[in-house]
Amino acid sequence: MSPVTNDRSPTSQHLGDLARLRRVRDRIDREYAQPLDVEALARGVHMSAGHLSRQFRLAYGESPYSYLMTRRVERAMALLRRGDLSVTEVCFAVGCSSLGTFSTRFTELVGMPPSAYRREVARATAGMPSCVAKQVTRPVRNREASTPEPHIA
């Protein structure tokens, strides 16, 4: 009889990590408005915060915090399109506790401050079905935005 070991194969460990990372991503998607931090997310899947951050970045191309803030900004965009809440109310409704941090991150992702977005989107999406407006106004990270081709004379 061979001895029983608790060692898991690298493949098994990797698949387990991927399953835990999906649970973290799903939790962020569901609970974006709650106070979430990397330590709490890591505890929820029995990983260290450092390991979670490294593995999440490898799997999804961004840190858990960046993913969370992107979800919050996407929701904020929808609330700002509705037009019935102030920027401050939207900030707190999506789970941000600092208007400054919210505005900075919103501007980084969307390319304009939330107050300017609210004004612009009201004009640009007037009469457009909300499902189309959501797709048209989806945030694009500055590094992903297409850059204009240089004009060579």
C-alpha cells in the first residue's frame, strides 16, 4: 500500500485557484456596493491577499481592486444616465466612501469627470433605449482606447 499524501498536483492547485478566482470575481460583481477590500475577498476564498492579487491579475489582467472600481464606475455610469441622483449620491450608492477617489477613478476610466459625463450623456443618449445607451457608453480604459493615427503630410 502506498502512503496517503495531502499534496495536490500543480494542475489540481491551478484549477482550484481558478475556481476561487471566479468566486471572487462573482462576489465583486454581486457586492460591488458593499465595503470590499482585498483582505476580505482573500479570506472568503482561503487565500492570502498577496496570492489572490497576483493570481487575479494573471487570470483577468487587472487587480481585484481595479476590477471592483471598474464595476463601480459602470454602475455609476448607469445611475448618472438616469439623471435623478447627484454625483455625490451616486458615489455613495456604488460603494465608494471618498468622492475624490471616485471622481479620479471615474475620470481615468471614462475620460471625463462624473459631472461632465452626466451632462454629456444626457445629450448624447436622448431618446435612445437604455440597453443601447449602456453599450454605447461603456467605459474604456485609457490604455485600451484607440489612439488617433498620426497624420503624415
